[in-house]
Amino acid sequence: MKSKGTKDPAELTDEEILKNVKLTKSVLISFSVIFVLLLATCLYITVTKGFSVFSVLPLTFFPILVTNIITHSKMTDEVKKRNLI
């Protein structure tokens, strides 16, 4: 089931899809950097202080990262399909 605010990439205009590709790329990069920092911090805390609630935090945010990767790949595939690059 789709959320109300999202459209299928095939339904977007060329201008909208190029804008969304830039947006999804920046979101993906920033979230990936934050995720890696979170993972490193949680690993450090787990090694130094033992297993705790913070040890499972990366597992809770991993599906969001995967969703961002899938969304960005769909957008770039549509751009390539339309020969916009």
C-alpha cells in the first residue's frame, strides 16, 4: 500500500523526477553517513561496556536505509529509461 504523498516514478514529469533524484541522493548519502556513525558508536559501546539496548539500534534503522536505497535506485532507473542523463 502506498502512502498518500508518494507517486510512482513513471507518473512524474521529467523535471519532477530529476528533482527527486537529487533529493533522494542527498538523503541517502546523509542517512548512510549517520548510520555508519551510529553503527561504529554502538559497536564501541558493546565492546567496552557489554551488550545493552544501544547494541540493537542499528538493526532498527537498517530497514530505513534499505528503503532509501530502493527508492533512489527506482528514481535513477526511471531517469535512465527516459534518457535524461
